[in-house]
Amino acid sequence: MEVPAAGNRGVLMINFLQKKYANYVLKPYLKWYLKKPRSYYYEGLALKIYPTVFHPGYFFSTHNFLKYIKSINLKGGSFCEVGAGSGLVSMVAARSGARVVAVELNEVAIRGMNENIILNNISDINFEIIHSNLFDRVPQQVFDFIYINPPYFFEKVHNEQSMAWNCGSKGEYFKKLFVQLLHYRNDNSRIYMTLAENCDLTRINSIACEHGFELECVNEARIKWEKNFIFKVNLIKAGEEHG
């Protein structure tokens, strides 16, 4: 095993201490703090975040993706967010000129999104909210952009709350997702997925490949103690080989 250089050992120690702080101080505090509805503000948008809904201020993947999509021209395009939560990403996409479909399973999150688009004067003509498990209730259509913030722990799903974190012991979430994606894309569609270093990236990519897709890392960012990735989900073309 390779021994880290002195400088790297210092970085690893800082990351280790940050994770300890997150597990034993921050997480218990957040569990208490997020038991009540909370307000959150992002670049002129005001949101009400209900309990059981991912708070974009405390989960790094949301802000990392928001930063990334600022370089993408969404105006006039169709944008689907799968697992929309508070609706922040979808609202930013709508404000950028996209026609948005926000897909969410959590009924509490659905209620919050409906309130948030009214609060921020976002027209529901170009912003549709669909209560659905993945694409089950989404009318078949082609989206220019699809954004997915998935549950990624390979553990059994016991209830709706655990579905926010767990993808099933055999990755049932991803197997279903990659089958359904085929019906909502074309050759010009851009599909993005957010994942973090604490998930089984190799296993998720393997499931993608089994269903004709591959994950291409287009962004990597360390935010505090966690490394986040944005993957572009590409269809594997006939004749290509991937290891």
C-alpha cells in the first residue's frame, strides 16, 4: 500500500477530523434543526423547506450542480429533474428559460414545491410538478436535459423515507432508472447524475453499462469533507468497448 506524502497526510487528517465533526456534532444538530419547516434563500429565490425534504443548504450536491449548470444554456430547452426535493434546481432552470418537469415521490416535498413556485412568482405554465416514482407517471416525451440526484446506498428499502437514501440491496433504483431513461431521451439529450465518494461508484457504473449506458465524469469538487462528482450519462454506441 502506498504511504501518503507528508502533505497528503495532513490533508487526510483534516478530512478525517471534518468527518468526525460531521458525524458526531453536525448530523445530530441537523436532525434537530430540520424537524421544523425552515426558510432558505438562494440568489433571489426564497424557499420553504419542510421536514423530510433534503435541505439544499446542508447537502453539497445541490450547490455543486447549480454552479455547474450556470455554464449550460437552458433557454428554450426542456428540463426534467428526477428527485426534485425542494425544487431549487428546477426553479433555477425555469428562471434560466427552460420548460421544467420536476419529478418527486415525497408528498411533503410536492406540497413544498407548489408553495415555493407561488412564493417566487414562477409560472406554472412552464413548471410542471409530477408526483412519481422515477418516470412511472411521467408522460412519455423527450427531454433536452435530465438531472438526477439519486439515492445511492445499496441497502434494502423499508419505507418511503428510506427511499431517499437507499437504492435497494441489488441497486433496484438504478436498474429501473436506466431502463426508463431510454424512453425519455434522444441523441441530443444531456443527462446528468450527481454522486459522492461515499457511494459504490464502480457498482453504479456497472449497472449503467448493463443497460447500455456509461458514466462520464464531467465535474469533480471537494466540498468540506466530501468529494462530489457530476457524471454525464451517455448511451454506449454500438461497436464501442468499455471496461
